[in-house]
Amino acid sequence: RRTDPRALGGDAMVNIPKTKRTYCKRCNKHSVHKVTQYKTGKASLYAQGKRRYDRKQSGFGGQTKPIFRKKAKTTKKIVLRLSCTDPECKAVHLHPIKRCKHFEIGGDKKGKSTSLF
């Protein structure tokens, strides 16, 4: 039985600090990492799949491959890009977290002292 995602805090804002102290494989120890959000790069025109698709599409015959139209998800999984701040290291690793609608890095912390009025 599935419950309402808002009851589990699914609609809440996810706020992550700009730096995180975590393990670095290259340094082989815990160190401070700078946190940014991963973004997909621009698709290459010369990737094998794109070349094959363009070759198949060329000429007469219309659309040759299916176009996906039944999108079910309303959110994407957030991926954090952690880069080591050690000057000799600078290693980067990606850390996927759960789905959320609202996401920010380094926003104001919500403490107990914050009042509603």
C-alpha cells in the first residue's frame, strides 16, 4: 500500500550545505568537499547512437524510431557533484540522492529558534 508522498516529507525543500566533509578515494581519507549540482553535458553529434539515428532518419520515410510521450515521473533524481578541496587532489565523485521537487544548495538553515510570527 502506497502512502501520500507529502505525508513522508516528499514535498519538502531539500537544503544541502555548500561544503561536506566526506571520504575521498584519491586522498584515502576524509576531507572537505565542495558540493555542486551535476548537470548533463551537451549531447555530442559524433556519438555512435546519434550518427546511427541521423543516418536512419535521412532521406524519405518519415520518423523511423519511436518518440517517447508517456512521461510518468514529475521529478528527477538529484545528483551531487563532490569535488575535493585538497590542492593536490581535486578528485570529483558523483553522489545521487532521492527525488525531490524543490532543491537548493547553501540555503538558510531552519533552526528551532525560527518563529512563525
